Amino acid sequence: MKNRVIKLFLTFFRIGLFTFGGGYAMIPLMQRETVEKNGWISDDDILEIIAIAESTPGPIAINSATFIGYKTAGVIGSVAATLGTVLPSFIIILIISFFLRQFQDIQAVKFAFNGIRAGVLALLIKAWWNMFKKMPKHSVAYAIATGAFVVSAFTDVNILIVITGCGIVGLVTSIIAGRRIKQ
Amino acid sequence: MIFLDLFLTFFKIGAFTFGGGYAMLPLIQDEVIAKGWLLESEIVNFIAVAESTPGPFAINISTYVGSEMGGILGAFCSTMGVVLPSFIIILLVAHWYEQFKSSKIVSGLMSGLKPAVIGLIGAAVLSIGKTVFSSFEISMEIFTNPEFWVSVGTVIVMGILAFKKVHPIAIICMSAVIGIVAGYLI
């Protein structure tokens, strides 16, 4: 048991250390390490974990690590796996943040970041488009997405209220749709 | 107290983020910029750093904001804050998995939350677009400003490369080179 917990920690530390971009980028490595190498869970479990991670709040990487850790070695396992996933980022960013500020005052770096911000905008547009393509293609979904966009872009309404409101709209419309099917 | 504030803010952000990747971005903008912890341009700069370093974006950004505001302890508080909601909820779900999986309430809520996140990220990207071009004054002279056209060109070319599946780190490096060359030439 103790060995298993340590192994969970080390495995997820490695997953955290070698995934760039986080979230979905982490899944292939996670599958190789937890299914193929250690046999802790099955391929079907991976699919279920993705489904759960998508329908619960929080970063997908943390959700999956906690879930796999719990399935493999209970609560202690979930602590080990989550800690393992978080630590590499935490350490690396902590080190970077200590000199990023001074670094940003150098003229060449300022120029570089002028270009980088434009590049990041392009990356974000691409990331958004990928999400948009996967959106359910029906009118209620489009209406909610448009509503959330307009309220968030053009009013000062708090985002937490927008998110809560959209969740309620989704719940109500799905109940209504469910009744219609029954009738 | 900054440490408690960091923990609670990121706890809230973690609890309300649905979906991976940049789903957290709208909330970060709303909370972190509103509190005056970071400027929007600093967040955009940091996205480049987060893309070029390992680990989930959520952990990277919370560690960074925490460290900027309160050093190592600040980073610890904000990262703990962002992780805890996921951690607790997943433990509960893992325990009551069958009920969760067949719950109509969960699937109903998610049918609203998924499109909402797409709309919210759209608004976040629009706002970042404004930040990228905010150094230019809006007037007719903008069209004779070479720096403006360099930015427009960079977004378009890098956009095309991104859709052609060029690696994000390569895009960031190329954008940096364009920025440096343009900065010294113009």
C-alpha cells in the first residue's frame, strides 16, 4: 500500500512534469502510465474519468489525478496523485516568477512580449475555435453561448452570476425537453 | 489579509471553472484584474510563459499570481485554493459515482454550462484582442502606423500556423522574434 502511494505520487509527478498545455494534453501520457504501465485502471475508466472531469468544476488534470488516485489507493492515493500533478508546475513557476519581473524591464524582452502577445491572441482564437466546434449543435446551446458572450463582453455583470444563470437555464430547458419526450 | 484573500479568490475560481484549458481565463480576468493584482497585458504575457512550461494552466497561473502578491506562501495559498474544490468534489463523486453518472440534474446543468464556457471564453479572447491593440490610438493615423500592421500581420500569420497545428511554443518563439526585429527596426 505504502509503495503504491509513493508510486502514484512519482507517476503523477512525471505526468505533470512532461505535459505542456495541461488538461487534455495530459490524457495520452496518463493513459500510458496508469493503464499500460501500472494497470491501475482500464481504458474504459479513462473515458469515464474524462466524462467526470468535464462535468465537475476545476482543472481536468487535477480532477483526473484525484479520481485515479482514489480508485487506486483511496483518499491517501488521491492526495499523492494530486500533489504529484501540482508540484512540478508549482516549483517551476515559483522559480520563473522570481525573475520574470526584472526580466520584463529589459528593452529586448519588452519588444519580444509585444510580438508574443499577438501570437498568444492567435493561439487563444485557435483554442476557442476548437471548443466551439465541439459544442452541441442545437439552438438552446447557441442561445446560451451567445447570451453568455454578450453579457460578459458588454456588461459588468459578475461572471459567477453568468455561469450560475446558464447552469440553471440548461437545467430548466433539459427538464422541459424531457417532459416533451415523455408526452 | 492577502493570504486568505488569495486562497478564497482562487477557491472561488476553482469551484466555478468547468472544462479544461482556458476555461479558467474569464474568471481570472474578472477576479484578478478587478482586484488589481495583475494587468491584463501581464496575464497575456503569462499565458505565453504557461504555454512554454509544463503543467496545467490553472496551476501555473494561480502559482504565478500568488507568488507575485505574497511570495512562496502566497503561491501556496492560491494553488491550494484552486485545487481544493476539484479535490473535494471528485472524492465525493468517486464515492457516489453511480448516482452522479445517472443524475438528470448534473446532465441538465452541464447542458447549460458547456455553451456558457464557450461564450465566456469568446468574450475573454475579445478583451485580450483589445489589450493587444490598446497601445494604438483609434484614429485614421492608425493605418499609417507600421507597428499596428506588424501586430495585425503577426496575429494573422500565427493564426494560420496555429490552425496548421504548428506547436504553440514554436508560435510563441516566432512571435517573439518578430516583436524584437520590429521593435529595433521601427
